[in-house]
Amino acid sequence: MTDQPISLTPIPAGYTDWLLELKTRINSAQQRAALAVNRELVLLYWQIGRDILARQAEQGWGAKVIERLAHDLRAAFPEMKGFSPRNLKYMRAFAEAWPEAEFVQAVLAQLPWYHQLALLDKLPEPNTRRWYAAQAIEHNWSRNVLVMQIETRLHERSGTAVTNFETSLPKPQSDLALESLKDPYRFDFLGLTEKAQERDVEQSLVKHVTEFLLELGAGFAFVGRQVLLDVGGDEFFIDLLFYHLKLRCYVVIELKGGKFKPEHLGQLGFYLTAVDRQIKSEQDNPTIGLLLCKSKNKIVAEYALGDKTQPMGIAEYKLLESLPVELQTSLPSIEQIENELGGFEP
């Protein structure tokens, strides 16, 4: 049976809205189905891994049982992928790393198997794994983004900027603002060395704004570069202006190519006042300032912020820097995993 040509009669009233609603419902159903498949796959792998662990511990089965099991499972289920010896070893490691069934069912089952491999291979400490798992779920990170965040030590850098938020912002906004900043910021993706001037860094950040937003973290929306402020007929230019969707406020970012100096905060404070008076709406919270410099003396930074009433933070940024050997990628490639799992990604 072939499709009949679509009639050229006018579209009925309300048809367009109804079609849009149907598309939304179909997309939602597809997403729920994919999540359900992923959940079942992760739980199956955890159960297989738990069984392997139990039998090896209780009955003294050796490592070679995995080779035999892989052969027998692939013979019994030739249409299914993922039963290679290496993947079975990952299942065992997965169950060993996460012995709590409730946590696996409630949290980890939300992440694809590829993500589980990244957490296992790169993070030996369970609490750190839990933190990255929660972040990946909250921010819907891809596997590659998760690996990048692990390799750049996001957990160690989050919430570590020197700020005065505790005294300049009410709770819980002050806590959220602090969590939204990190120190140092990693700008390796710019391909610039430490000799780069601040204007070069600024231009490259805008050119690579997608990667820059990823490094800034969830909630930041780019507003503009070299944003003009007319104050009493004099012109001033903000390096970078953002809006934070969770904090409901503008964020002024100023770049300094050298070491932090207390006088830098005077310029930043001026920009905050101008944004609050000229750009901020009544519904917005007070504007926050972030000063990014190549280096800082932490004690000097804390002293400089001591008498400031406007919310400000100070952090360093790092350009090209090689990763520590222990953090260099040891994960199997995407192609290797796809070959073993038949190209299936939950």
C-alpha cells in the first residue's frame, strides 16, 4: 500500500497545535523508552557482576570462569552484545564498587553503561565517584564531558574561589554562588600558552564560547564581550558579561593577565555598580563579579575582599598544562566499546 498524496485543502483549525503536542508526546515516549532500556541494562550488568563475585568468593571459582561464561552466554544469546570477557570483568568491578543495590537502582541506573566505565576506571575513591555520578545526572553530561570533568579535577576546583559571598549575599544564594565558582579555571581548550596576553585570552574565550560555558558550569548564559557602559558621557567596557539562570543575576567577569592586585577590585566594583543601575531589572538579584587572574596570593585576596560589600570572587585561570600521568585516559575507545556492545548506547 502506497501513501496517498496529501490533499491541498486548508489545514483544519487547531491542527498545527495538535501536531506539535503529538510530536512532544512522541519524543517524551522515546526518551522514557530509552531510559527504561538503559535502566534494565545497567541493573542486569550489576546483577551479573554480583553473581560472579559471590561465586568466586563462596565457591572459589578462578578468573578463568569469566572466559567460559563469556563463551557460553554469547552462544546462548548470539543476538545480544556486551558479553565479552572484558565487559564481564567490568560488570564484576561495577558490582564490587557499588555493593548497595538501592543506590544502583535509584541513582546509577540513570547513567548509561559508558558512564559507569568512566567512573570505574578513573575514580578509585567511592565518595568522589558518587559526586561525579550526581553531577553527570544533574547536568546530563555525555561520557566525553564526564571524562573531561574528571581529568580536569572539577571536584577539587568547585567552590574553592576566594569570595566575600558569605557576608555580601543572603543564604541560600551565597552558598549557591560559591558552588557556582571554581579555582582555578582550566582554559587548556584555547590552545594558548602562559605567554598569552589577556586580550588574546578574552578573544579566544568568545571564539570557543561553548567550551568556555562548559568550564564555567551549569547556569551561565553568555551576554556579551566588551559590553559598553556609558557613565556620565565616559565609555567603559566590561570584558565579559554573563547571566546566571539559577542565581538570577548578571555576572561580570574581568580578566587580568598577571598577578592579582587589590586595586583590580576597584574597577570590578565600578562595573558592578554600573550594571546594577543600567542593565539589571528589579527582578534580578545583585550583580556578582568574578576576577580571573593568572596568579594570586590567597591571603592578599582575602584581605582585599575584607571591606567590600559587593559580591565578588577571585580565581586563577590556567592555560596549556599537561595532565598528570595518573589521570591520562586509560579508558577503552568509543569504537572498542561499540564493537563489544553492538553499537548500542542506552
